[in-house]
Amino acid sequence: MQQKISPASCVEGPVRLPGDKSISHRYAMLAAIAEGDSKIQNYSTGADCHSTLGCLRALGVAMEEEGTTVTLRGRGLEGLQAPAAPLDAGNSGSTIRMLSGILAAQSFTSEIFGDESLSRRPMDRIMKPLAEMGARIEARDGRYPPIRIAGGPLRPIEYHLPVPSAQVKTCVLFGGLCAHGQTVVHEPVRSRDHSEIALREFGAEITMERQRIVLEGRPRLTGRELVVPSDLSSAAFFLVAALLVPGSHVTIHNVGLNPTRSALLDFLMGAGASIRVTRIEQVNGELIGDLLVTHAPIRGGTIEGAVTAALIDEIPVLAVLGAASEQGLTVRDAGELRIKETDRIATVAENLRRMGVTVEERPDGMTIPGRQQFRAAHLDSFGDHRIAMAFSVAALRADGDCVIANADAASVSFPEFYPTLEEITRR
């Protein structure tokens, strides 16, 4: 699918976003192994989260969907049933990595695969700790999907993550649910803690102290009624759109404001963004609120170290903002971007250059000078949802119409992205 985006005079109005992808995955997986029914409201409409639901159905989990509300009937910690065919994770790294922790403890063998993009993403980061727990896992060429998991009893471990990864942390904790004793995970820097919050909501005994997480095995998880906050990662595109186009002001409702995800807001406000939290409350352990953003000059800055890990998903759209900022943007320590849905360093640089923007690409990041103009161009998502949405935002500031090839990639996380963007765009 091709999408034409015309320049905007401003963006303004209220924005309502789909449910948070990260939280939706976790709620559904834990609901599947809890006892009793769980009702999840504002479940993500993205294809990735529906890949998770598809896998859970194949594992014997009964569920009902009504709009964005999903009700799942839990089967208990080790109550999933052997699937009749390999499980399809689609494009979802979250599905394959986190669900593997649960599958490793079941009493059957399962295989899980994904699309062409997911098949290029390494899985050795989850295979190593699960093997230490006693799981038997095979993968193509020793590290790529499909992966085959011979489930069985697991033992608790104390695991030091070599690099920060909320997905790997979650995989280990989910495996630890079925182990007798304490599973301990140490993080090099604190990553998003949605799994820890969700585990506690379902009834697990879990403690967090700095970068050390301790989970008591064999808890009784109980079904819950849950509300998923709107997705802050999706909000990033509308925050940047308002900051990029003069005269803009946008209100984003019911967005997740978890402190482990606040690096985006911290970075933007530190660079001069005018963003105000107008309402805040706690729901199911997660902070939810409304954000008001108005156009303001942005200084730019540097993303490196622990901040890079915290902003890894938002770097494509921040790169767009960096090109229009006063001082530009430098990104370091972002080698992880090379193994996302695309090589996001390469695809960001390619699209920026198509728009006439100067960018210096490095193995672990990029440097983008500021005060640059965006030219009209034919762009490409390269099948990556975040690239599709980031350059749709860039196109709002271009000197003419832009066309984005493979724009339907946005549906992986945000099927309503283009109508939502059009609704607030003034020309």
C-alpha cells in the first residue's frame, strides 16, 4: 500500500490511541495461565498483539473479543494444551520471546515461528537463560526462528542480563513462574517494568530493588479485570508532529505514564518541548494521564548510554525531529537498532537522505545536523511500522507531497494511524 502525505499548516485537536502494545501482550499471556477469567479493556488493535492472541488460542485458551475488550479463560500455570501446528508469532518479537518462557515450562513440545522479518531476528538471548533453567530449545542455525521448545520442569536461576532487554527479562520471569524457589534477574540498567507490575496484579510475589528483580515461584495467579493504558510509543509520533509543525497543539488522552517509559518525555522536555501532564491516575498499578503538547523550538541533543536503551523504539521519530532542531541530534550505543524489524539505522538514514537531509551513519548510531529542510520524496517503510509512522510525520514538514511505499506496515502496532493523523492535520 502507498500512502500520500501532504504538508501540514498545523496539527491540532484531541488524539485517542490504541492500547499499549507491551502491556497488552503481558496481560494476555498472564491471563492465559491464571485461574479464572480475565477481562482486558482497551487491548491493542495492533497485529502483533493479535499474534499473541492467536498463539494462545492454539494453546487451548478460550477467549471472546468484543471491540477492544478481550475476555480470556485462564488454564492455570501448566494447563496449556499442545498446539496442533506450529505457533505463528507473525512480526512480533514480543510474542516469540516472552511466550517462550511460558512454553518452556509446559508438558509438551511446541514450535514457534514468524514472518520473514522475525525470522532474521536472533533468539539466543532467550535461549541461553532458558537452557540454564533446564529447557531444551533448538533454533535454525542455533539462533534464529523457528524455535522448537521441549517443555518440562524448570529450575530457578539467578541471571545477569548482558544487555538491557525487557523482553528477555520477561521471558526469564515467566519461566520462573513454574520453578520451585526464587528466580532472580539483574539488569545492567532499569528497563520497562510492565511485567513486574502485571505479575503483582495477577497475584505473584515479586520484589524490585534498583536493577534486581526477585520472583517467588509457583504463585497462584488469579484472573483480573484490567484496563490497558494508551500506548506512549504511539503517542511519540503525535508529540513529534506537534513539535515539528509551527502553530500546533495536541492533547493525547489516557496515555501510559509509567516512570520506566518516561525517558521520552524527559528527553523532549529537556530539549525544550512544551509538554504538560493535565491529568494523572493509577489503574492496575500503571500510571495513566493526559498530555498537552504545543509547538516550541527544540534544541536537539545526544542520546547515549542508558538513555538509548530507554528510547530504543522512539529513535526513528526522534531522528526526524533532530533534523529540524536547532542543534541536531547524535545517537550512540544504539547497535540494537540494527536487528529490529529492519536495520533501523540504515532505513532512517536512507529516508532522511531521500528527503535531502544530511545524516552521518555509524555502526551504533548516527549524527544528524539541525536546521535542515525536508524535501518532498518517495519514501519507504521497508516493512517496518515505526519507519512508516516516523516518515509520515516527517512528510508533514516537507515542501510538497510525499509518498510512502509499504505504508500498511503501520498496522503492526497502530492500524488506525493514518486516519488518526489525518483527523488532526490542518492544511
